[in-house]
Amino acid sequence: MPLPWEEFQPQKSERLPWQDYQATTVDPATNQPPGVPAFAPPGVEGYDPQTGEVQQYGQGDSAAMGAADATTFGWGDELASYVGSGLYGVPREQVLREMRGNASQAQSENPGSYLAGQVGGGLAQALATLGGGAASAVARGGGTLGKVALGSAVDGALYGGAYGSGSADDSGRLQGGVRGGLTGLAIGGAAPLVAAGVGKAARKVISPFAGSPEREAAVRALAQEGVPVTAGQRTGSNALRYAESEIGGSKAATAMETQAERFTEAVMRKAGASGRATPDNLAALKGNMGQAFEDIAARNTLVADRQLGQDLGKTLNRYSKLLETQQKPIIDNLASDIVTRLKATGGKLSGTEYQTIRSDLTSAASSTTNQTLASAMRGLRNALDDAMDRSINPADAGAWKVLRKQYGNMKVLQRASVGGGADSGLGLISPAQLRTAAATGNREGFATGASDFTDLAKAGQAVMTPLPNSGTASRLSARSLGAMAPTILGAGYGGASGGDLQSALAGAAAGYGLQKGAGMALMNPAVQRYLGNQAATGPANRVSEALLAAILRDGGIQALLGSR
């Protein structure tokens, strides 16, 4: 009979439970059973909890290797293998295989970073060379966009071909170069077109309304005289000017009134006055100027010289051929009277006597309707004025010259102030009135810029001339969108949401308030500066566009070829 514990002994054919587990082998590469990822504790750089693996290359390392690959057109490993072989005595082929293996591992571990480095390397090349190449040369030479695109296509083909060939294996150099060249050709040809479109869009965003160089010159002339302009006036955009007029409200009206006052003040300053051209101001100006002439003349004496005799003789000879028979004695007598007075005083006229003769000639010229006779009288007066200019003492010469110029401007100012219209009645002078007055009797001087008012009048008329008050599509559109549409939409929305008259009225009021708010926003100084700025107008800069195209081209080639 067996002992009790012997009943628990296994039979020879039976196996113990632990004997069913075979010993597990260990993978020496991971120090783990086969199929189990290598273990690394959390926190170790490069550790991936999903796979349990530790990456050999970080994102920065991969990006740096991608950049090195791009900046050497894919030939970096080839060149470096010669250096490594020479330094360490290892066969070049072995060094090259290791370097390519490292690059492949860096790319596989961080594909995004590696590609970013490649693209960044391409961009860096374009910036470092300032877009140098055929495209840049054509742009600097003033070539058209089409010629720049052709040059960029050539640059892209060379760049892409070099990179495609350098990135391929030894057996695939030709195919890689062809593929890269075609890719670069396509991207290079398109890049300038894209750059031009981007540049145009950017200029439009910066300066939404582009004016002409001539208008900008007129705006600068007004600014120098202290005359402000609106964004619509500066740019010449009729749509913007109508919008300012129709929805600008009281702010737009105030701006126009201020502009008219500043323009009038600029005109008045040229005659030595200020304020509006009201009868009181003009009368005071005339009195002050007359007194100033008398004060200076009283301290000086006109001394007749040979030039005075020649000037008087030229006037008589010229107008004796133009005047009618009955008018010639008038001029002859006036000239004889001047000569007689000079002989009686030993060739000198006191300042007071000079002023009297001059005033008589000016009044006579103004009173006659015969323009030829008036011009002859002014010719005698001008001869005396020139003689007085030569006789004035140095201490008074500067003030006398300014006074004479201001006197001539005062006569223009007086003619401009008698124009019709409500503004003229308020003492305001419009550019059109100023231009007519300044050109009267001095067309040649006004046309050639000899008049003090030429630039101011032409700039004012070019920029400040009002648009038609009614009947234009632009004005009707601005009026309906700016004034009627918000009110109608507000009334409709209020009626639909409330269903009664009170809701409709409330909606209409809200729409009206929206229109007022839009007008205030449009005339806000900051908005006006933005709408009127000309910082990004003018023709496209082909050189800058060529640089942008090179950046797009080199980065685009790397993005396509580097991701393959």
C-alpha cells in the first residue's frame, strides 16, 4: 500500500504545471523578449510611450540635418564623406553609407522637422543671395513680368536639377536631376506670377485707393499752404468722395467748410492779410498797404537813369503801332508829363510825387475799357516802378520788394472776391475764382508759374472741385446705400420681429443710427488717414518681387522634392 504523499506524485507520463512554460528567449538588440519594444523610463529625451522606443535624433537635430541637405543641394553627404575618410582612415564608401543611414533615420524619426529644415535651407539660400540669378538680373534691368518669370524658370530648373541629382543614389543621378529640373522649372516659372499677385494684393490692403502722381503733387501743394483734404479728394476716387458727401453728415460738412476757410486764408496770406476775404478785411488791407507804400516812399527818392528813358521809349514805340489814332496822344502826353517833371527836379522825383504819378496811371488804366490803352498806361507805370526799385536805399529794399509783390497779389485777391455764389458772399474764395482772377491780364505769367497763385489755384481746382450734385450713378448708389438702405432694412427687421408699427419704427430708428455711425466712422481721422494713404501706390517693384519669387521658388522646390 503506497504512502499518502506518494499518491500526489505525478506519473511518468504527466508534466508539472510550471514545466508547461518554456524559457523565453531575449532579443539582444532590445534586451526584451522578441516583439517587445525596448524599455526606457518616462522622461528620457526622445522616449515614445506609444512604441517604447528612444529616438536617436530630436526635432532640432532632424531640422538641422534637413537644412544641411538643402543648402548643399543634397551633395553634403558626398562632400563630407571625403573629409571623414581622410580624418579617420575609414573607407569613404563606409562613411557615406553611415551618413546616409543617419540622415534617413533622422528623417524617419522626425519627418516634419526634417522637411522644415529642408524648406528653411532653401529660403535661407534665396535670402543670402538676395534672389540672385537670371530673374533678379532681368528685374534689375527693367524687364517685364514675363521676362522675369522666364528667368526664374531657368533658375528653378538649375536649382531643382542640382538638388534632385544630389539627393539621388549613384545609380539614379540622371533621373533625379531630370525630375528635380522639371519640378524647379514649373515652380520657378510660376513663382514670379504668384509674387506679383501677392504684391498687388498687399499694396491694395495697405493703400486701398491709389491716386495719380499728379494728384498727389497737388495734395502736397495744398498741404504746404495748410489746406486739409479728405481721403476721397486725395485719391480721386469718385465712389469714396460720394460716400463722404452722402453719409459723412455733419463731419463731412464741417471738413468742407474748414477746407474752404484754410484755402481762403492761404490766398489772403500772399497779400499779407489773414482771415476771410470780407469787404472789411479787404478795405483794411488796402489801407495798410497804402500807408506802408507812403512810409517807405517818403524816405526815398526816385533817381532817373538811362534805363528809365529806355523803358519809357520802348513803351511808346510799342503801343504807337497798336493804339488807334485818337488814343496815341493820350500816351504821348502822359510820357511827356513824366519827362517834364524829371527835368524840372534835376532828374529826381520825391517818393510822394512818385506815388501820386503811379496812382494816377493805375486809376486811368482801370477806368478805360480799351485793353490796349490800359496796357500802355501800365507800361509807363511799370517803368517808374522799376526805376524806384533801382533807387530804393538798401535798408528799405527788402521791404519794398515784398510790398510790391503783395500789392500785385492784392489786386488778384480783389478780383477773386467779387465772384458769385453763397461762399463768395461769406468771404470765401474758391479755386476756380482764384484761377480766373490770377489769369486775368497775366495769362502767360499764370501759365508759366510766374504768378504767386499758380500752384495754389491749380492744386485747389484739381483736388477741391466739387463733384456733380445729382444725377450720377455713383452719387445715387452712395445715397441709397448710405442713407436709405440701413433705415429700410432696420424697419423691415423690426416689423418682422415684432409684427407691429412700434417695432418697425424702432427698427427704422436703429437703421438710421447705423447710417449715422457709418458716417462718423468714415470721417474719423484715423480712417481717413488709412483710406487716403499712398504709401503702397505706384508701379510694382520688380526687384522686390524677384526676391519674393526666389524665396517662394527655393522653398517650394524643397517642399516638393524634399518630401519625396
